[in-house]
Amino acid sequence: KAGVTQTPRYLIKTRGQQVTLSCSPISGHRSVSWYQQTPGQGLQFLFEYFSETQRNKGNFPGRFSGRQFSNSRSEMNVSTLELGDSALYLCASSGGVVYNEQFFGPGTRLTVL
Amino acid sequence: SQQGEEDPQALSIQEGENATMNCSYKTSINNLQWYRQNSGRGLVHLILIRSNEREKHSGRLRVTLDTSKKSSSLLITASRAADTASYFCATDYRRGSTLGRLYFGRGTQLTVWP
């Protein structure tokens, strides 16, 4: 099976702009989780979607949003970008019903100038 | 915080030596997973160990879980320079509010010198 894919791999934006990141999960997986990784805060959970519904959300401002489509592909959007949003954004997919075994994509490196 | 904590923060060894990393967590878990991350890249899933398991092996990797001590260890035997990476443990807690969420520690940076 193909792994988790994320596009784009790299992005450079300026403050105030918005950005949309995409994640395609492993075929058959219905859960997609998003994480932000920074040197200062480490890996932080953003949100999780399952069958097009957001089931869980981390402690991020409303500028961070996401959605999931019927084919399980997911997007996350960040509006009004701030310098502190510069990070590696990782998505993970999971197909387990009992065990939350997550497989990660390569990440999108976002730089905000 | 429900995050796990890895120990040590950094580990430097020679090729051929064994590397042991530890992870401690705070409350009851469904499972614990170990990941590897090469600089700036995505996380590679190494092993998942369930709460009712005590030990698992995968190639040169051996993971143990002690739920009474709320700790896990990852052993890499006969390390290679290619094992140089950051290693993270991630816990999946039992509480319903944690659906789809893993809690990560800060990681152990392993450097293997040729």
C-alpha cells in the first residue's frame, strides 16, 4: 500500500496570508490526525477527523481549521498567518478501530516571513 | 501534562554498540508506540506495544513495557550510523476524550558514530 502523502512539501508565506495543506491517508484508513512540530513546543496535536467528522481538537486558535472529504483525504487551513506558525505540519492516518496506530506522512514545512 | 517523557535527551554511541532509550508516562494507556524521525522529515512508525504485552521485537529493535512503572524502553542492538535520528514514544490513553490523539514526548536524539 502507498503511504501517507502530504502536499506541498514546502511552503513559504508572509504574515497575514492563509495556507491550505493537504493529506492523503493510506488507502482504507478513515482517521486522519494533524500535528504541528516546532523546536520549542515539540509535537502538538491539532485535530483529528474520522469519516468526515472532527472527533477531537487540540488547543490551537480558531485560525487553524480542517476538514475531511468522503474519500478520507484531509485538508488543514491556517488563516492570518503569524511568524509563530512556522513549523513542520504532520498528518497521520489510522485504520485501527481498537488500536490508534498512526502512520505519518513526510510533513509540510511551512515558513512564515 | 499527559505527554510522555523520553530519557536520555541525547545519546551518543559507536557503531556496533547497543542503544537504550526510555519513556515514562502518567496514566493508563491502550498502547505505546515508538517512532523515528530523521532531521526535518516525517515520523517513521517502528513498533506498537499493547498494554497487555510486555515485550516485542522487530529486527534489531526490542521494546519492553512495564505498566506498573508506567515506563517503556526501546533497545536498538548493533547500532549503525544510519540509526542516527530522533526517537519518540507516543502514548494512546484510554480516556474517550483522546480519540485519534497520541501524546508525544520530546524525543531522544541518538547519534551513532562510524
